[in-house]
Amino acid sequence: MTKPSNIIEISIKPGAQPQIDAALALRSSGLLEEALRALANPNEYNPYLYTVRGEIEFALGRFHDAALSYFAVVLSEPDNADAHYNLALCLQRSDRWDASCQAFERALSLDPSRDAAHLGLGASLLYLNRLDEALATFHQCSSALDGPASFGKAVALQLLQRFGEAENFYEVVLASDPNSEETLSNLIALGIETEDLDRVRDYSQRLLKISPQSAAALQGLATVALERRNHHAAARYCDRLVQLAPDCLEAWHNLRVALDRILTAFNAPKQLEAGPASTGPALAGAASTGPALTGPALTGPTSTGMALAGAASTGPALTGMALAGMEVK
């Protein structure tokens, strides 16, 4: 069987503690909780034990605990690029953006050609709103990660309001992945920002075909319908939105606006026959009766597509980057 290209092989050294052997056997059988318990209370410090433990904690979603395990490894092995990279991923998954940047930078100082570290560093910089630095970091990725790097560049450029350049990079992503929901969602948001309703409609319809329950697509179509005063269509899209997200106040507000406009249009002939009704003075502090058109939230690159360096796969492969690591025989 061909091994995944992102796995760095580490053989089990003779004399490894029995609890490491037991944990690896349990992990190979998919028994992650049991494997983690097998590594509890080690009799002595062993960097390989903490590496295995960190990988299992990461697979279980215990990112803070995994960060502590990898931190123990980098303390004893400061030149271990894999350990610094894995520590960075764990810190990123814990939303510790500043600390993850430092760990990614340390990994890159040891291994400047590691594309996954450039990609991870760029994502953390985006969350810190250090947009120009993030953009420069994404440009350092090689063509091997052209898709994820192009997405990162597009997000940075969109946040910098360089909309034309952002759209070009999104199109690069769509050329290789026409069904990228994140890319289409961001293009909908970009179209709303630039008030290009035709593009908003086209990207929304395209996304809705891929994902019929996409809130971003429904928001885009509702925005177009409200702006073009197609009140019945707006009401249909907003009604679907409130069913998907009952707590979304904006969707409820826009549904009410659409229904009010339908009712107003229905009653207009009767009002003309009876003469204009006095509306009286405007009330101070009255809420706006217009639609709230903010569009879908911008989707940025995340660490969910990244896996630890050196880790044996414990589940389905994720797009993007992988843990540096360990192939168990």
C-alpha cells in the first residue's frame, strides 16, 4: 500500500516502555481512549511517549492537552521541527493565535521549506488581523499547496478590500475545486460588499445546487430579492433561513420586512380608494423598517484541514495539512 506523502516514518525503537507498545496497539485498533489511558502516569520522561500521547489527544479533539504534550517534547528536543509544528497546530485549534504564530515560526526556522507551516502561520495571522503579513506568508507557499494558499490570499485580499484581486484568487480555487462551498460563500459576501447583485445571485444559485440547506446561499438570494423588491421570493428565502437558524434575528427581521411589503402592496388599491391615511408624526427611536442586509459571514482558512506531523491516520483524511509523523508498523 502506498504511504501518504505527508507522513514521516518513525520506527519503534527497541527497549521502548511496555506502556508505549500497549498504547500503539490500542490506537491501531481504533481504541483511542484506552490508548490514552495506557500512557497515563509514565514512570519516566520519554519524548516518544509524549509524542504518541499528543497525537492521540489531538485525534480526540483535546487540543489543550495535546499542546501540553508537545510542549514537553519541544522542551527536551528544541530542534525537533515536527514537534514545534504539531505544537503550533494544537495551539491554533485552541484559538491561541499569538502562541501558534510563534510555534509555526520556530518550525519554519528549523525547516524553511515546510509549506504546511507557512499555510498555518498565514491562517493564524489572518485571525490576528495582521492581513499584510498573512498575505506575504501565503505567497511563500509552493505550488504544491496552490489551492489552500490561493484561498488564504483571497481572504486576506477581501479583508483588505482589494476585491478584484480577491475574486481572481477565488476563481483559481474554483478552477480546481468547483464545489468549494467556502469559496462560493465568500464570493457571495464579496458581491454584497461590492453591490454586484448579479454575481450574488449567480454564486448563490450555484452554491444552493451544491448545498440546498446553505444559509449563505439563502442569505444571498434573499438579499437580491429584497433589493430588487421581489417580496414573495424574499419571503420564501427568509422563511427557509429562519427554519435553518431560528435564533438569527436578521433573518426574522428580513422576513417581517418582506411580509410587510407584500401586505402593503395588497392593501395599496384599497388605500387609494379610501384616500391617503394620515401617518401622524414619526416616533422618536422607531426601528428601521428596511431590511438588514449584511450578507453571509466571511469564511477564513481554518486549522480543521490540518493534521499532525508524524501521526498515523486515525480517521478519514482531511484536506489541507497533516500532522507530522509516525507510521506504526
